[in-house]
Amino acid sequence: MPTAHPSGWAHADGALRSTRPGGPHWLREPADPNELVTHLWSQTAAKSDGVLAVGGVPVTDVVREHGSPAYVLDEADFRSRARAFRDAFGGYDVFYAGKAFLCTTVARWLAEEGLSLDVCSDGELTVAERAGFPMDRVGFHGNNKTLGELQRAVELGVGRVIVDSFVEIERLSAVATELGRTVGVMVRVTAGVEAHTHEYIATAHEDQKFGFSIASGDALEAVRRVHQAEGLDLLGLHSHIGSQIFDTSGFEVAARRVLALHATVGEEIGVEMPEMDLGGGFGIAYTTQDDPSDPAQLATEMSKIVEHECRGLGISEPRLSIEPGRAIVGPAVCTVYEVGTVKQVELDGGARRTYVSVDGGMSDNIRTALYDADYSATLASRRSDAEAVLSRVVGKHCEAGDIVVKDEFLPGDVGPGDLVAVPGTGAYCRSMASNYNHALRPPVIGVRDGKTFTVLRRETVADLLATDVGVS
């Protein structure tokens, strides 16, 4: 990452330049910039005469009918990835990350495919309720759940609440007792393992807001208090080491420490907890530098780790849960933009970069600005015979860091009116979208078998002004 700057990373020296004039070391100039790098896209994505189609629908038709920019959600791809995790992790509970992207349509798909659902706010819980999602398959996360959120969770009968502080244990016990209910509880622990990922999305090292530390003894004390508390049913431990993780090496260390605590609970408290959640946060391919593992490989490796550790500790294997994170919805969505302006910028050493400005930006994908994330892109509305040129896809907002794709080779004749599509935008893009500069959040358009359907409609000016009490 560039040196920190008070106005944001994009203002730091060299932040807006590639690591070398021809682009970053992993980016290779393609022989044909029209070709799709297929493993970056959803399973039904393909090009015909340069026009990108998803779910059998040309994106030119999507934009013609629904406008631009638009998130395009491949239903077949989403369901296929959900089933792949469900089947590979047979015997596990697979919890979809509601924070990645959640709406009633997606919640219904998850219910139909037999997955569980992780929520972390009353809003996400309400979406699940409105979709008719089975509440016994819902887990409620969060480091600062309000009293109202805990009351709603208990009233609706969520399957488990993942507690994150001593205060919350007391608060949840009081709520459950007052309502005359018993609620399943998992204790979130920090195993002291820092995943090889961005600092802000690595969640198991000690110096952060989530969970009880195993090393300090807080985790064991939290388990003791849950076991003794009225109205709480101790289910097990929950560990999550980060997100955008490509292998199981971090899980091996975390599982060893969490299972050791699991065994200690049995010895010192006399409780054999029936469950354990190993988290997940499995990675996806945003660019050619990413090489994610498939669900079957992950399942095999993680199961071996747990089996080996339990055998060594002489304990029974608990029922396991995982949380794939972005790995289900991330690749299932691409975002389609219309190009507005194009300009050439000279770089150090005489190289040039083409700046391609589109009609969206950090309001619909904040991850590049927030995490310095990398994305790919393709010309989506026609075939080009022009040579590939190093390009940067940028948004329309008043920020130097308003970048969608930092480095990509696009045809040299990309111009106003062309459509550019960015893959891998299913996770966190719509969830973290904003009205910055009073932009209207784009729609989510589902596609399947040559047809489109609206999942979330485009915001309107009336939506934008609905909370402005000064509007007469």
C-alpha cells in the first residue's frame, strides 16, 4: 500500500501509478483484448462478435432495457456455486454471508438450495424474515448488537447468536429469560492467526474488535459464562481468520488452537460442545493473479485438518460450519457501465495510459478506493480490431481515488457510448454502495435462460429525497 495520506491513499506519492510503466508485474498484454479470461466471469458469460452476454442475455439488451450502470446477476451461476459448497461440505452447515449481498430473491434461492444464512444487523434479519427464510438456519453475528436486535433475534427464533463480548452475554441472557426462550449461542474467539490478506479484512489477529482472545483466557471465561447463563444454550466456538483466502494453511493453525480450547472446555467445564464454526472467507479470482481453490479441495483439506487434530486430542469431532463469504455471490455478478469520456495521460518513462471514464464509480464499487482492490474489465458492446492499450477505468465522482479498475488492457479505440463490464462485483459492491455526490444506486438485474428480471430496482430521485425533510 502507498504511504498513508490524510486525504486518502490516492493522494500519496505514486499511489495512482502502476508498479511499472507497462502495468503491474502480473498484468500481461493480451494477444486479443476482446477475449474473455473465462475464470474471472460467471459460468454463463460469453462473447459473440465482441458483445458480452450473461445468462443468454446480451448486456447491450440489459442496458437498453434497464439503463446503465447495472449489476448483472447470473442466477444459474449463483445457484451452481451454492450447490457446490453445499455438496462439497456435506455434513457441514454452510452459512452464506448476508453482508456480501442480500435481498429477498437471494434469500429465497439460498433457502431452496439448502444453505444457512449469516446476518449481522436487524436490516439483514428483516430481509431474511420477509423472504420466508427458515429462522433456525440463521446465525446472527456482530460485535455490538443492540438490545432491540437481540430481542428480534430471540423472538424470531434464530438458530444461533454468535456472542462477541461479556456485555452481550449478559444482555442476551436477560432478553431470553424475559421472553421465556432458550437461544443457541456460539462464542466467537480470536485464534491469533492473521490471514494473508488486506489488514482491514483479516479478523483473527489479537488487535482488533472481534471475538474473545484464546491466549488471554477471555475465550474460556466467555464459554464458562454462556454455560452458566440462564436462557442460553452453548453450541460451540466460532473462529474466522479473514476473507479473500486462497488456501487452508491459516485454517490449520486456527483449527489447532480452537480445537485445543474445545478440548479444554470439556476438561475444565465438563461440557462437550456439539458444534464448531471454522469461518471461511474463501477467495475469488478478480484478476489473473488470483488462483482460488475449488470447494471440493477446500472441504477435503479442512476435514483432514479437523480429523487429525481431534484424533490427536482424543475428542469427538464436533458438527462443523463454514462461511464461504464472497465465494458464492462474488463471481456471479458483473457490473456494466457506459463510457462517457476518454483521455490519454503520459507516465514516467514515456509510457501512456488511457483513462476511461464511466457513468458509475466509487458509489457502486468502493472496494478499489477502500482496499486498493484489483479488478478486471472488458469492452462489452462490440468487437474491436484496435491494439490493446494500458487503461484505467475511472468513475465520475469528485475524488482522485474514484477508480474502478486500476490497470487493464482494453482496445485502443474504446470511446464514448461503448459499454465496459467488470467481473467479480457480486460481493460487497451493492452492499457497500452509497449515494456519494447524490448518485442513484444502480439496479441488480437477474438473468437466466435468455431473460432478465429485476432483483433490486434502480433508485430514483424520489428515493434520494425521501429522507430530506426540507423538500416540500
